[in-house]
Amino acid sequence: MGTEATYYEPDQFPPGITRRVVESISHIKNEPGWVTEFRLKALEVYESKPMPTWGFIPQFKIDIDSYVHYVGSRQKKKKSWDEVDPEVLRSFERLGIPEHERRYLAGLEAMNDSETVYANVKKELADLGILFCDIDTAIREYPDIVKKYLGSVVTAEDNKFSALNSAVFSGGSFAYCPRGVKTPMPLQAYFKVTAASSGQYERTLLIADEDSEIVYSEGCSSVQDSGTNFHTAVVELVAHDRARIHYTTIQNWKKNMYNWTVKRGLCHEAAHITWTDVNIGAQTIKYPGIILKGDRSTGDVLSLAFAGGGQIQDTGARIIHVGKDTRSNVLAKGISLDGGINSYRGLVKFDKGATGAVSHVKCDGLMMDNRSESHAYPYNDVSGEHGQLNYEATVSRINDDQLFYLQSRGLSEDEAKLLIVSGFCEGVVRDLNIEYSVEMTRLIRMILEDGRAISAPEETRPVTMNPS
């Protein structure tokens, strides 16, 4: 029996995580030894850490070993847009990526389950010296850059889920923007889960060198079925001196998917990072973080979450002020409907040396009915004496007086509700590209219709199919 027989075939992985599973993933990808070692060390960390017991985690009763943690795509990378699976294209349309952007964006990736199935980088990016590809390609073609930064912002030791991702990660985006260069248009990626009872673990690494700027957007969706899926991504952003990174996520996973993601950025001197995070589907635990390491660095987290029936959205932000004269802003909007549970969970920390630090946190919860819930769990840790932290929060039902006023001006009750919710979301939505802003308005209507907060027009109501 040859050595190859000790590895699993790409589409024949069993449930659970073992050394053989990890080594098989590394073997399939033909990775260098340092990546295999990185994975195996992470496996040891994962096995040593118990499942977390804070927040909503205990009530999910997750058995990570019940999932298959690598699923081969059975597809080779596509070289032209016309070769892409029509189902993937329909998913792009559902997420609102306009046709002209789909065809002409500088770079675009699509990841299906554990493998990237489409990747294309236009010559315009290459001429500027911008590197943009999937992480597996980056490991092969730019190993020195990946080795320097992989795990530098989110270590395997950070928590059980970061260790899980570090052990079995597959797919995800890589971008490096050289000094003084700006991405001419947004880099875009798309991640999709189709295999039931499987895990997806993309690893994204974006590096903006000094005085450069990266604008990056991603969309996520999954096929609706009765089987649950587990998704744990790790995203690491590094903004060097005076660099800027703007990272946007619109995720629309199915509701019975567990989306527990670790996202963190590191800002050097006078650098800036913005996370714009829109969460619609899944049982979500996600707190994009920024470490303001350099003096005069700044960071924003803009979060929008919708919790429907049987759904928990536990989202928020983590900001660590380390350098002097740093600034941060957190705006979190949560909407609960049809009995859903929405919570803001955030940490703002000022280190002792963070003199002149200023942070403003605003989290608002809106409940569409008397069965839904909205919570706020702010954690503020101020070690120094010279910082300024402002925190404000509101939780409310949809306002009857506003509804009455709008209806007295000729709007129907459903139109009034849609207008109020759209206005509530505006602080986050306006930060999206104009095409996404328009699409979010349509998506908000669909969410309210699905949650029975408003009625769907007769012609758009879904047809109930026979389960058999």
C-alpha cells in the first residue's frame, strides 16, 4: 500500500477532525511543509480547548465532529465568465451584484464548499502590482508574503474556532496592495455552501502596504435544505502606515447554518480599517475587531443584523486602542421579527498608553412584534486616564405614532413599516456601494415579507412545493 492510500480522496472525507483529515487536506492542495506544520499545531490547540460556554453557545448544542470538514468541489477553476455554473450566477443575482460589475470588476472569486471554482484577475490589477487570488494560489505563488502574515493577527491559540479554521482552512481570498497604490475598483469574492452536514472554513488575508488602499466586498449564501452546516471563517487584515482597508460582507446563509466567524484587523500608524457587516441568515456569532496599534490610527465597525423566526444574531464589534490619539466608531443596528433574537455584544478597550483615545459606540435594536427579543451586552475596559468613551443604546418596538403619521399621508401600513425599517438601517446601508444600497432596499422588503411583518404581493409569494 503506497503513501497515497493514507489520505482521503477529495470527496470522500468522513465526519470529524483527525490528524489524517488535516494531513489529507494539505496533501490534496500539495502544500509546503510549513503549512502542514501550521495546520497540525492548530489541530493540537483545537483539541486542547473545550467548547466555549459563554453567550448563546450552550443552547446550540453543536457537535463539530458530526460535520464533514472538507468537500471537494468536483470542479476545476473557470477561465471565463460564461463557464460558471448558472446556479452560482443566480446566487450572485440574489445577492445583488449588478451584471456590469460581475463582468468588469478587476478581480472576482467564487468559492463553492471547500474549493474556489472561479478566479479571474484582470491585467489592470497586475499592472498596478496588486496581487489578488484565492489563498491556496497565494500559498503556492507568494509563499513569503503568506508565511509572514498568516496567523499574525488571528492566531490559532486565540480561541477554539480560530484553531479549527487554522487546522482545516480551505479557500478564501488573498490580496496584497503595494505601497502607494489603490485598488481601481472593489475586489470581490463570493462563498457558497451546497453540501449538507458540512463545514466551510475559508481563510482571508488582505495586506495594504504603506499609503495604499484596498476596497473589498464579499457575499455569502447557501442552498436551503434540512441539514445544518457549520461555517467558521478567519479574516485577517493588515493596514500598514497610512494605509486604508474597507471590508464589506453581505451574508445570506440559510437559517439552520451556524456562522461563527473570527474577523480582525491590525492598524499601524495613521492607518484606517472599516468593517461593514450585514448579517441576514444563519445562527451568527461574529464580532469584527480592530487593533489600533499605531498612533493616530482609526477604525469603524458598521453592523446590520436581521433575526427572523428561530434565529439568533449575536453580533457586534471589538476595538482595542493601543496607540496614542486613536479614534474608533461603532454603529450597530439590529432588527428582530417573527420571534427572532438579536443582540449586540461589543468590547472597547483602552490600553494604559492609549492617551488621547476617543471611541463612540451606538447600538440600536428594533423589534417588529411582541414575540421578538433585542439585547445589548457592552464591555468597556478603560485602563488609561486620558481617553474618552461615549456609549449610547436604544431598544424599541416599531413606533405606532410614526405608522399612524405615515398612513395619514397616504402610505399603506406595509409601506409605512418598510419606510421606517429602511430609515432605521440607513446609517449602515449608506456606506455600501450605490448598487448594493439599492439592492439592500429590495432585500429588506424580502426579509420583512418572509418574517410576516408585511404582506408579500400575490405575484411574488412563493409557491409551496410538495415535500415528497
